Amino acid sequence: MVPDQVRAFVRRHPTVRRAARRIRMHLPERLGGINPDRLPPNIRRFELALPVRDGGSPIGPPTLTVRSPGELWVAKRLAERGLAGYEPETLACFLAALEHGRPGAVLDVGANIGVYAALAAARTYRDVYAFEPTPDVAATARAIAADNELGFRVEELALSNHSGTATLRLSATTDASNSLAEGFRREVGRIPVRLDTLARWRERAGVVPAVIKIDTETTEPDVIAGGLEVLRRFRPWVFCEVLPDRGVEERLMALLEPLDYGWYHLSGATPYPPRPEITGRGYGSRDRMWMFAPEPPAPGFWRAADNWRSAIDACRPPTG
């Protein structure tokens, strides 16, 4: 097998991955050896503090137990920085939308290990669904749901603008940038995954979506295109990553403009103003998330977001 195929095989099989690491620990760096001090643990376990809003009704546990393969990027970042260091502006508005949105389910599309799904399940009584096509990452999301008795459902499925099967490209950068898009990142391999549209999945599941988060590494417009009927009929709040220079912005505007959604860039202090266009240019790596609102957010929405942001800022790992 060529080197990239070998890397892909190793990434898909944890036992092989651990054995390969043990071998590389005894090799010089010029032959592919690695410093044992830089190795991630085989399994990463930690408690993740969850936000508790002042004046809010206490729902769910104060912390989540996270058990993850050591190399998964999102788990590593959460262990090091907590929720305070993981998209805090978006998480605050997401939680505000859960409070102020219509009754219905929460969909975490491109869930990775299910941060948004777990938070929604821990802080609301809504039905929650996480969509993650990468098998080992989806398995970690299921473990988080089971270990914490959260009850959200993990769909090992990619959402797009058609149904069938597709090729998921495994990123050489991190597992958080696996994508259906060809050429998005340097690849270490490819795996086949199941594919469906949001509209068809919703019809089968009998779900009414109220809040949707989408982070699928440049294929977000395909997810929207496959769910236009859902947005038109149910008017969910949508939280969406927008990466620059990929044609994502123009396609999103073309899809959303006829639906009369407002566009809000989630960065800095609230209240965020509606934007005349969607763009990913000119922002840092932590400022890629947008809120597509079916109606102008009321002052109470922004107050709730500010309260949640203060609670999220307190969610840091213990020191010492």
C-alpha cells in the first residue's frame, strides 16, 4: 500500500494505531520516530464543566464525563481549554436559541464528538440528534451520550443535497476537518459513508427541527440545499460555519435570501447586527460561525446569550 493508504488504515483501527506508536517510540526521528513525551494518551478521560446560567432553572448535570481516543482533536481542545475555549460566542447564542426557539428538536450536523448535541441534551428537554459520518468519532459521541445518560441519538450519516453514498476524505490535519469536499485538506485516506438529505431524513424520522448547527467543512451549502423544505416549513434557527475562499458564502446567500432569514456573524460583543452579506473573509479561525435567524432576535434573546456567555466563560479546566 502507498503511504497515505497505510496512514488511513492505521487511523481507522485503534489497535493498529497504538501498536504503531509503540514501535515509533523506539525509532530515531529521521526514521519516523516520535518523542514519547509528545504522545497523546490511548484514551483521554476528563470532566467537562457545563454552564449554569444565573436565574435559570437547573437542568441536567454540572459536568460531563468525556471518554475519547487520545488523538481526537476536539476532545484534546476541550480537555485543555474547556467550553470557555471552544466557540463560546456560538455556544452562548445556541443556548439562547434553545430557550427562545419554537418547540422542536435540535440537530447537530457535522457533530464530531457531539459538543453541541451534548450541551443541548444536558440543558434542555428537547429531542437531540447528532450527525457524524466518521466511525470512530461517531462512536465517541455515542459513548458521551451513554456515559452521561443524555439520550441524544447519533446518526452515522452525512447530510448533503442528495441521497446514496459518498466518499469522506480523512484529513491529514485533524479529524475535525474530515470532509466530503475534494481538495479541502491534504488527505490520509478515504472511506465510503452513507448520505442523505435533511428533508428526507426528517420525513422518515418524523422530527420537527427547531435549532440546527451545521459544521461540515465547506459542504454547508449542500446541507442547506437538501433541507430547503425544512427551513421553509419549520423556520429553525441555524448556526453555520462559513470558511472563506471556498464559494460557500455566495451559495449560502443564494439559498437563504428567498427564505427571508437574517444573517448574524457571531463575533465580539452582543447584540450582533444583521449583516448585508455572508462572508468568511477577514476573520480569525475562531470567528467562522454565523447565525441564520428566521426572525430578528428580540432583546430577551441577546440578554440570554450574554448570561450564557458569562456562564460559559467560567467553564475552564481545573488548574494545578
